[in-house]
Amino acid sequence: MNLRLFFSLVGASVLLAAFAHYFTDNEFFQFATSALAIIFLAAWLGKSTESVAHYAGDRIGGFLNATFGNAAELIIAFFLVKEGLFDMVKASITGAIIGNMLLVLGLSVLLGGLKYREQNFNSRLAGHNASLMTLAIVALFIPAVFMRELPPVKIETLSIVIAILLIVAYILWLIFSMITHSDFLSDIEPHGSDAVWSKGVSILMLAVSTVFVAVVSEWLVHGVQHVSHSLGWSELFVGAFVIAIIGNAAEHSAALLLAMKGRIGAAVEIAIGSSLQIALFVAPTLVLISLLLGNPMDIVFTPFELAAIGVATFITISITKDGATNWFEGVLLLTVYIILGTAFFFA
């Protein structure tokens, strides 16, 4: 898309969201315009991170794509925590994890597979990703098992301990994958094109787009409860699918473009790396942030949410363990995502 047209659409969507937020009382209109603006802003953020990643290399580039792609989700979740909407926060975390593994990766594998008969990536990296996701499931499962046996104070303490351990594990994983064993886990892939902007401009675009995402995310949260009640949707469905899909827009655009350029390794790094970052860093960080806000949130997820994360992890490990993908495996991932979406809608 022409950059002038692209930024015109971004500017128009943000102005429309600002008008709805400051000059109207219609909460559904406020939510819809904010969601539209978030999608365009996430595309801008994704384009910025892809441009920065061009200068940083594949491994660091994939990490940057996942990190700033998750910025929208983290910021939205922060404002949900601030409002005390903990059930929706946990649902949005669940939706972000399964959305990246099933929807983002599924679409990437499907569309990339339609262009390339088979695409290969580092199977060793897939194995480590599988182990990390298993760790995340264990960490989320334990508090749920002990929830009925422990008093609230001890559940809160257990949540804090698990949160700190997950953050430490994630930091050590970054050191392992990007410093001590970076050559062991790297993929050699062709670069599809040059960066859109220079290095300095790319970093500036990344910073500015993140600020705009933060502002519009706060507007989005203001109308989310009204929309869920007026449409009769549960907070579980809104958090896990509506907010998660909006927040995943950056990963969608970046991963799909890379997969269709034959860079499935980078697309997998964005999709699965983003899920790992949500489970091992974003979720525990939100637990610690809630303490600072004076309204502690535990890390106890519902059986529905745990089942969804477990199923998504199982099918993703099954498909990625051999380090090769084809279009049909993308169909399998998307089918599981639709099944979960239907179940969450009726839950």
C-alpha cells in the first residue's frame, strides 16, 4: 500500500476515534472506532518493527516484532487491570496466547504454504519453544489446582512467586537464545526487501506508534464493558477473542508478510515467540503491576482458559516439531481456533 494512503487511513481512524471519545456519549460507537484505530495503529507498529528488524537481524528482529506486537495487548491489559476487570484480563491473556499460536501461525502457514509447497525452519528452536510452552501450562495449572485448598492470601503469595519465576525464566531464555546459543537456534532465510525507512526513522516510527497505541487503548477499554453487556457476550469471549484479535493485528500483518516472502522461520518466531512472551512475561508482569496499583490480581485461570491454552499448545507442538510446514497444517490450526472460538462464545 502507498505510504501516503496508509498514513491517511491511520490519521483518519485516530481522529474518528478521538471524536467519538470526546464528543459523543455512544459507548458502542466509541468502542468500534477505537478498535478500528487500534487495527490501523497496530499495522503501523508492525511496519515499524519490521523496518527496525531489518537492521537488527532475524532473531532479534523476530523478538522485536513479538515485543512491540504485544505492546497493544499489554497496554490494553494494563488499563483493564486498572479498572479491576481481572476476568477480562485473564481472558485477553488466554486469547492472545491461543490467537498467536492458532490464528496468526495458522494464517501464516496457510498463506505461505499456498505459495511454497513446503517451508522449513529450525526444528531445534521449535523444540525449545515446545518446552517453554509446557512450562507456561504447568505454571498456570498449579495455582488452579491449589485454589480450593489455599486461602486467598496464600493464593496471592503463590501467584507472586510464580510470576517472578516466569519472568526470570523468560529473561534467561532470551540470554540463551540470543547470546550464548544464538548460532544454534538461528535460521538462514532470504530477506524479502529493504527496510521502508532508515534506521533512525524506523526507531522514531516505532516509538510514536507505540504512544498512539497506548492512548487509543485507554479509549477502547472505556467502552468494552458496555459492548459486552449490550450484545450479551460474556467477558470471557470478549477478552479471549474480540480484544485479542484487535491486539494481535500487528502480529497478523508482520507474520503473514514474512511467511508469504518465504521466511516462515521469522513468522514462526513472531507467532510462537509472541505467545511465549505473553505467557512468561506479560501475564506475570500484570500480576506484579496490579500489586503496585493496590488491587492485587492472582494468576488463577479458569478451567476453560487452561483447556484452551493446553489444546492450542498440543496442536502447535504437533505441527511445528519437525521444522517443516505446509498449507494443510495451517488449516488444522485455524480449525482448532474456530472450535475454541465457538465454545467460548457459548460458555
